[in-house]
Amino acid sequence: MEIGGAEKYLKMVVQHFSKICHAYLIYPDDALHADFYGGIDIVPIPYSLKQYECPAIRLASYFTTFRSIKPDMLHVNLPSPVSCNLVIVAARLFTKGNILSTIHLPSIKFKRSLLGMLAGKGLWDWLSARAVFAALDMSIVVSKAGVTSLSENYPVKKEKIACIYNGVELSRFATVPHHQILEIRKALDISSHETVVTSIGRLHQQKGYCYLLTAMQMVARVAPNVKLLLIGDGALREELAAQAVETGLAHSVVFLGERNDIPEILACTDIYINSSLNEGLPFSVLEAMAAGVPVVATMVEGNRELVRNAETGLLVPPRDPENLAKAIILLLNDQKYRMALGLRGKERIIRHFSVDQMMLNTFELYEKCTGKH
């Protein structure tokens, strides 16, 4: 029900493939999603909140939708391996098409055996995992670590898992004119002597922002002229704002909410932070690196495949504000090192993580699964 990296991925895929096939998109019927997916050449199928809340109504809705469309393929976009289990099972019952899923966070683990149920998972979860993976023709994960995590913790064989890295549209992060950077800094009330640290993501526990704010409190003691920009929204906004006030950061932390000018804001950024507790392959880090911004990220799955420590960025343990603060201070004190990390990070994105490569790999998988050109 929120907009994050998984929704950004879905929008990119649908936007690309709607040019070469008939694309339909099922999504929550609210202004947030309608605006986010607006402008794409698709047939929209908005589902009401009532349809999502009641399994019986949702099942009937899927039946009606699939009977009408008769899709050759269903691509389901999931945060965790057994999310959206009802649509996957419904698709297997009501359609003859292939079913693919992209799983963004396979590190959310669930044991493969009955022992998993005894370890705290219920019988329904245990049965759901088996029903979901029996129905799926292929699972896409966005990191190599995801292949291992999924195959070791869920009832799925490695040959039914494809690793396709997320990609970034490199042209969006070309050089931003200097006058535009000055305008953004002025609009955000950033003075010429302030250094900008930015983080992008949902204001959610997964993103570890409470640890980032604690780290920024440590940074402020030795570098008071630092401003933190938090881009995104979520349930923890009030709690994090209160923490900023309590730690004396009220004037140096700016909650910007959702923004459409990410390339321009990254052009104003000196250091990018990812403080997440777990990740798939975060678009925010991809975009920061594509913009040439040096990255400090937590040492979790996904991040480790993007950032090479001390070469294209810095990696620190999750839930560790002290080491996070040390990494930020290191970069604040060494502009030459900052620029070198940013440059090498950008080169890595250009070489390995373009959106063109992502779509080509997805296209080839579609062809393989459907047998259609």
C-alpha cells in the first residue's frame, strides 16, 4: 500500500513492455498509485481496499479479471516470497498462462520443512509457501545472494530461480547544470558552507533510520555544518521527527517527503547513506552511484553486491550508528577520497547495472517462459 523500490521496479518493467505487448496492471485503487502509474500505456485494473481486505472477494475478483483477459503471462511483484500468495494460486487455477514473480526481499526467511512450523511459523504459512512455489514457473530475484537465500529457505529449486539485477536509467543522472544545483540548495535552505548528506526510502523500520539519526548526532559533535535530507514518507515519520528534536537535530534534518527531482537533489548531495537492516538491490543506492555520489551503506545482502568496500563506497555493519558515524566523518574530512569513491561507483553502475541490461535479461526470460517472440 506504499510506494517504494518494488513499485519503482514494477513501473519500469510495465513501462518498457507495454511498448511491445498488451499490458494490464492490477494495483490498489487510490490516488497515490493512480498518480504513480499515470502516463503509462497500460490497461489499468484498480482493486479497491475492500477487495484486498477480504480473501473471498479478492479471489472472485481475480477470477473475473483472468477470465476476461486470458493472459499469456502473469508477472507478480512481491516484497517477500509468500506475499500475494492468493493471486498466484488463483492464476494457476484460472489461467493457462505462465506465472513469474519478482521477489525483492528473499532474505525474509522461512524454513523448508515442518521444523520451520515448530520454530514459530503457522501451518497456513507452511502450506502457503508450498502452494506458491508449486504454482510459479519462475522466480526472479534481484541479487545473487537472493538465489542462495531463496533456494535454501523455501521449497524452490535453483533452476527455477533467475537473478536479474535492477538497473538504472543512466541518462537521468547526467550532469545537472550548476545553476540548477544552486536553485535546489536555495529552495532547501542549504547554505554554501553546509555539507549535504542524503538518504532515500520509505520511513519504515527496515530502513534503519533510527540508527542513522543516532549516527548524525555523533557526526554533529565534530562537524556541525552538515544537513541530512530524508526523502520518502511512511508510518515512522512522526517518530523519527521526534527523535530528531530529542537529539538536537531539528534544524539539521529535513524531511522532504516524496520527491520527483531525485537527480537534481543527488547533484546537491555530498554523501549518500543507506542504513537499511535488509535489502534486495536498492534503487536508491543505484541512483546515488549513477549520479557519482559516494555511498556509505550497511553490509547487508544486495548492498554488498553493489558497493565494493573502500573502492566504490564504504560498508558498515547494520544497527551500528558508531561505525556509520565514523564512515561519514571520514568522507567529510577527505574530499579527494569522496570524489574518487563517487567516480568509481559511477563507472561500476555504467558497466554492470544499466536499465537496458535489466530489460534485456527480463525480455529473454519472458521469451523462455512463454515460448513466444
